[in-house]
Amino acid sequence: MTTATLETWKEISEAAYRDLENAVGEENVSREPAVLDGYAWQPTINDDPAKWVKRPVAVVLPSSTEEVQEVVRVCNRHGLKFKAFSTGWGVYSGPTYDNVVQIDLRRMNRILDIDEKNMYALVEPYVCGAQLQAEAMKRGLNCHIIGAGPACSPLASATSGWGVGWDGIYMSYGHRNLLGAEWVLPSGELLRVGSCDSGLGWFSPDGPGPSLRGLMRGSTGALSGLGVFTKCALKLYPWPGPGRVNIKGLLLDAKAEIPENVRFHMCFFPDRKRLADAVYRMGEAEIGYLATRTAVAAFIYTFAPHLLRRIAGTRALRDVLSKGTKWVFVIMLVGATEEEIEYQDAASWPITTGSP
Ligand SMILES: Cc1cc2nc3c(=O)[nH]c(=O)nc-3n(C[C@H](O)[C@H](O)[C@H](O)COP(=O)(O)OP(=O)(O)OC[C@H]3O[C@@H](n4cnc5c(N)ncnc54)[C@H](O)[C@@H]3O)c2cc1C
């Protein structure tokens, strides 16, 4: 059986392990090789689909900010590094060095507040996009979900990594939706960023004083290199659709009832320039709720790389992927009223057909 990269791996010291047990409770820490290898198997978006990352020395499952702080202090005392893991979609949440304690935040899974009036939600790291969206939609609201999908953590992408998604045309990207964060620094100290630190609620990520958002995250995120975020407030947006979308079936066989005020268009363009022009014009017309340029071949490469290699060997299928679907995007329109959806539909027509 293949296991994690082990050339330089060493067991955690007894003293450090005991301190971790004291921090989170015996049942919430493990150094079992099989458990650790579960975290080291991180194939998604790795050059080689069979790649492992470094095996952590231990995994801990804290349940509160105080426990996260204590784990970070234990790591500092014993010369260990740490790596946070919220929902763990992809290789970036796995250890890339030796002597790393994996901090798995799955026990911190609560939506702490949905403030309907001020349109934001306060969430913990393991709240996933689907969970937050389901609750928000019941209140006529919606949240930004990254393109990696609704199983990912909105906190992770808003505070620590990337954050782009199909709904960005309407709801911007992760970092721009952050309205404050609770941050365990690499020293173990706690910092609250934004208006929440002045006891004024979670409505602004900046001030009084200079903004720390650039430092804590920048454009791409520190990927847990600057500590651990234990809660954050995220902006919510209007959702004029039903409180619950009726879906029958599972996965690829699922069928959803499309609400009257929602329209989809799949638009094919002959070249890059005409696709780019259409996207600019969509922005200028301020229409659209969700839009994506779907790279069909990239999706197949990610989930079925061997299949893509086989397709590349056939002329007809390769042409469909490389030419037929090269300059295509899908746009979803949502209107708050019948008149609005009619307007959006009418405005999108000349744009998506390339008419003047
Ligand atoms: C197939 C695929 C598609 C993708 N598509 C997109 C996309 O469309 N848009 C996009 O933005 N990204 C995308 N990514 C990139 C990336 O995988 C995700 O943005 C990210 O991994 C989201 O995963 P997650 O929410 O489960 O967070 P995690 O994987 O848990 O964490 C993401 C990063 O943030 C760090 N982190 C997590 N939680 C915390 C915390 N509480 N405190 C401090 N650091 C933390 C982790 O160590 C890790 O480095 C994609 C990745 C894959 C594999």
C-alpha cells in the first residue's frame, strides 16, 4: 500500500502529544498513522494524480477559539508548525513541511448568526456553502459560493485562499464579502479585525484605523501561514427565488424546478474578442446573477485525467472540446419582479447574440 511521503517524517514527542491532549481532550487528537495518512492523501490539483503530501505528526480537532489558541501555543512551545483545515477541498490544506500538526476545524461548524436586516452571517470554519445558502435562502438572502463548489468553507476562501466563483458577477469574491474576522495569530494571541473589535457588531472589516485585510489575506490568501481564523462575518445578498429549491434525484440525475423568475443562457462565440466584448457589455448593463466561462476540458482533466488523455486521441471528440466549446459562457438571470426578468432577458439578447 502506498503511504505518505515518509523519508524525513518523525513521530511527535510524548510531551507535545500530552499537551495537545490537554488542549483539546484525549478523544480529539490522534497520531494513528492511518488517520494521519487520511490527511496526507491530497490528490486534487496535484500534477500527478497519485501524489501524497507530507504526513502530519498529529491531527487535532478543537471545538472553540480558546482551544485553537491553546493548540497554537503548544506548537510554539514544542517547535512544531501547524496547518488549518476547514473543509479541506484540495491539496492546499495539507502539510507541506515536516513537523506539522494538522488543525482540523470540523467541530467548529455553526452558523452563529444570520442578521437579516443588515444582511450578513457570522460563521465558523466548517460551515459549508450549501449549509449557509440553505439557511440564507429561507430568509430571501443568498451567499457567495466559490467555483470549487458548495461543499467548501466560505470562511476559508474569504480569509485564507482565493475566493472566486460563478456568482461573482453579482456577489463579488470572497475577500470583498468579509465583514470582520476573529484571528488566532501565530503567537496564539487573539485579534478581532473590524468593527466587531469595538463592540459595534460585525458590519465592517475595517477601522477605526488602518485596514488589516490586506495584511491578513492580500489578493490570494496566506493559506494558514499567518494563523487560524475561527469565525468571520460574510455579506449576504438578495435572493428573490423560492426559500427552497425543489430537486428530485441525486447527483448527475438531479432535476431542479426552475423558478419563473430565473433564466439560463448558454452562449457560444466564434472567438475570444467577441466573448470578452459580451462580458463587458453584461457588466455595463448590470444584469446577471451568475456567469461562468466553462472550460470543459479543464473539468474533465481535474476529475477524470485518464479519460481526457483518451479523448485527446480521438479526432471528433477532441475537436468538440478544443474548438466547439472554447469560447462559451453560461449566464443565469434572476429578477426580483416579472418586469425585471423581462428587462434582463431583453437586454441580454443583443449582447449574447453579438448584435450591436
Ligand atoms: C477542482 C478544484 C476547483 C477549484 N475551484 C476554485 C474556484 O472556483 N474558486 C476558488 O476560489 N478556488 C478554487 N479552488 C482552489 C481551492 O481549492 C479552494 O479555494 C479552497 O481549497 C477551498 O477549499 P475549502 O473551502 O475546503 O478550504 P480548505 O481547503 O480547508 O482551506 C483552503 C486554504 O485555506 C487554509 N485555511 C482553511 N481554513 C483556515 C482557517 N480557518 N484559518 C486559516 N487558514 C485556513 C488552508 O490551510 C488552505 O491552505 C479549486 C480547487 C480545486 C481542487
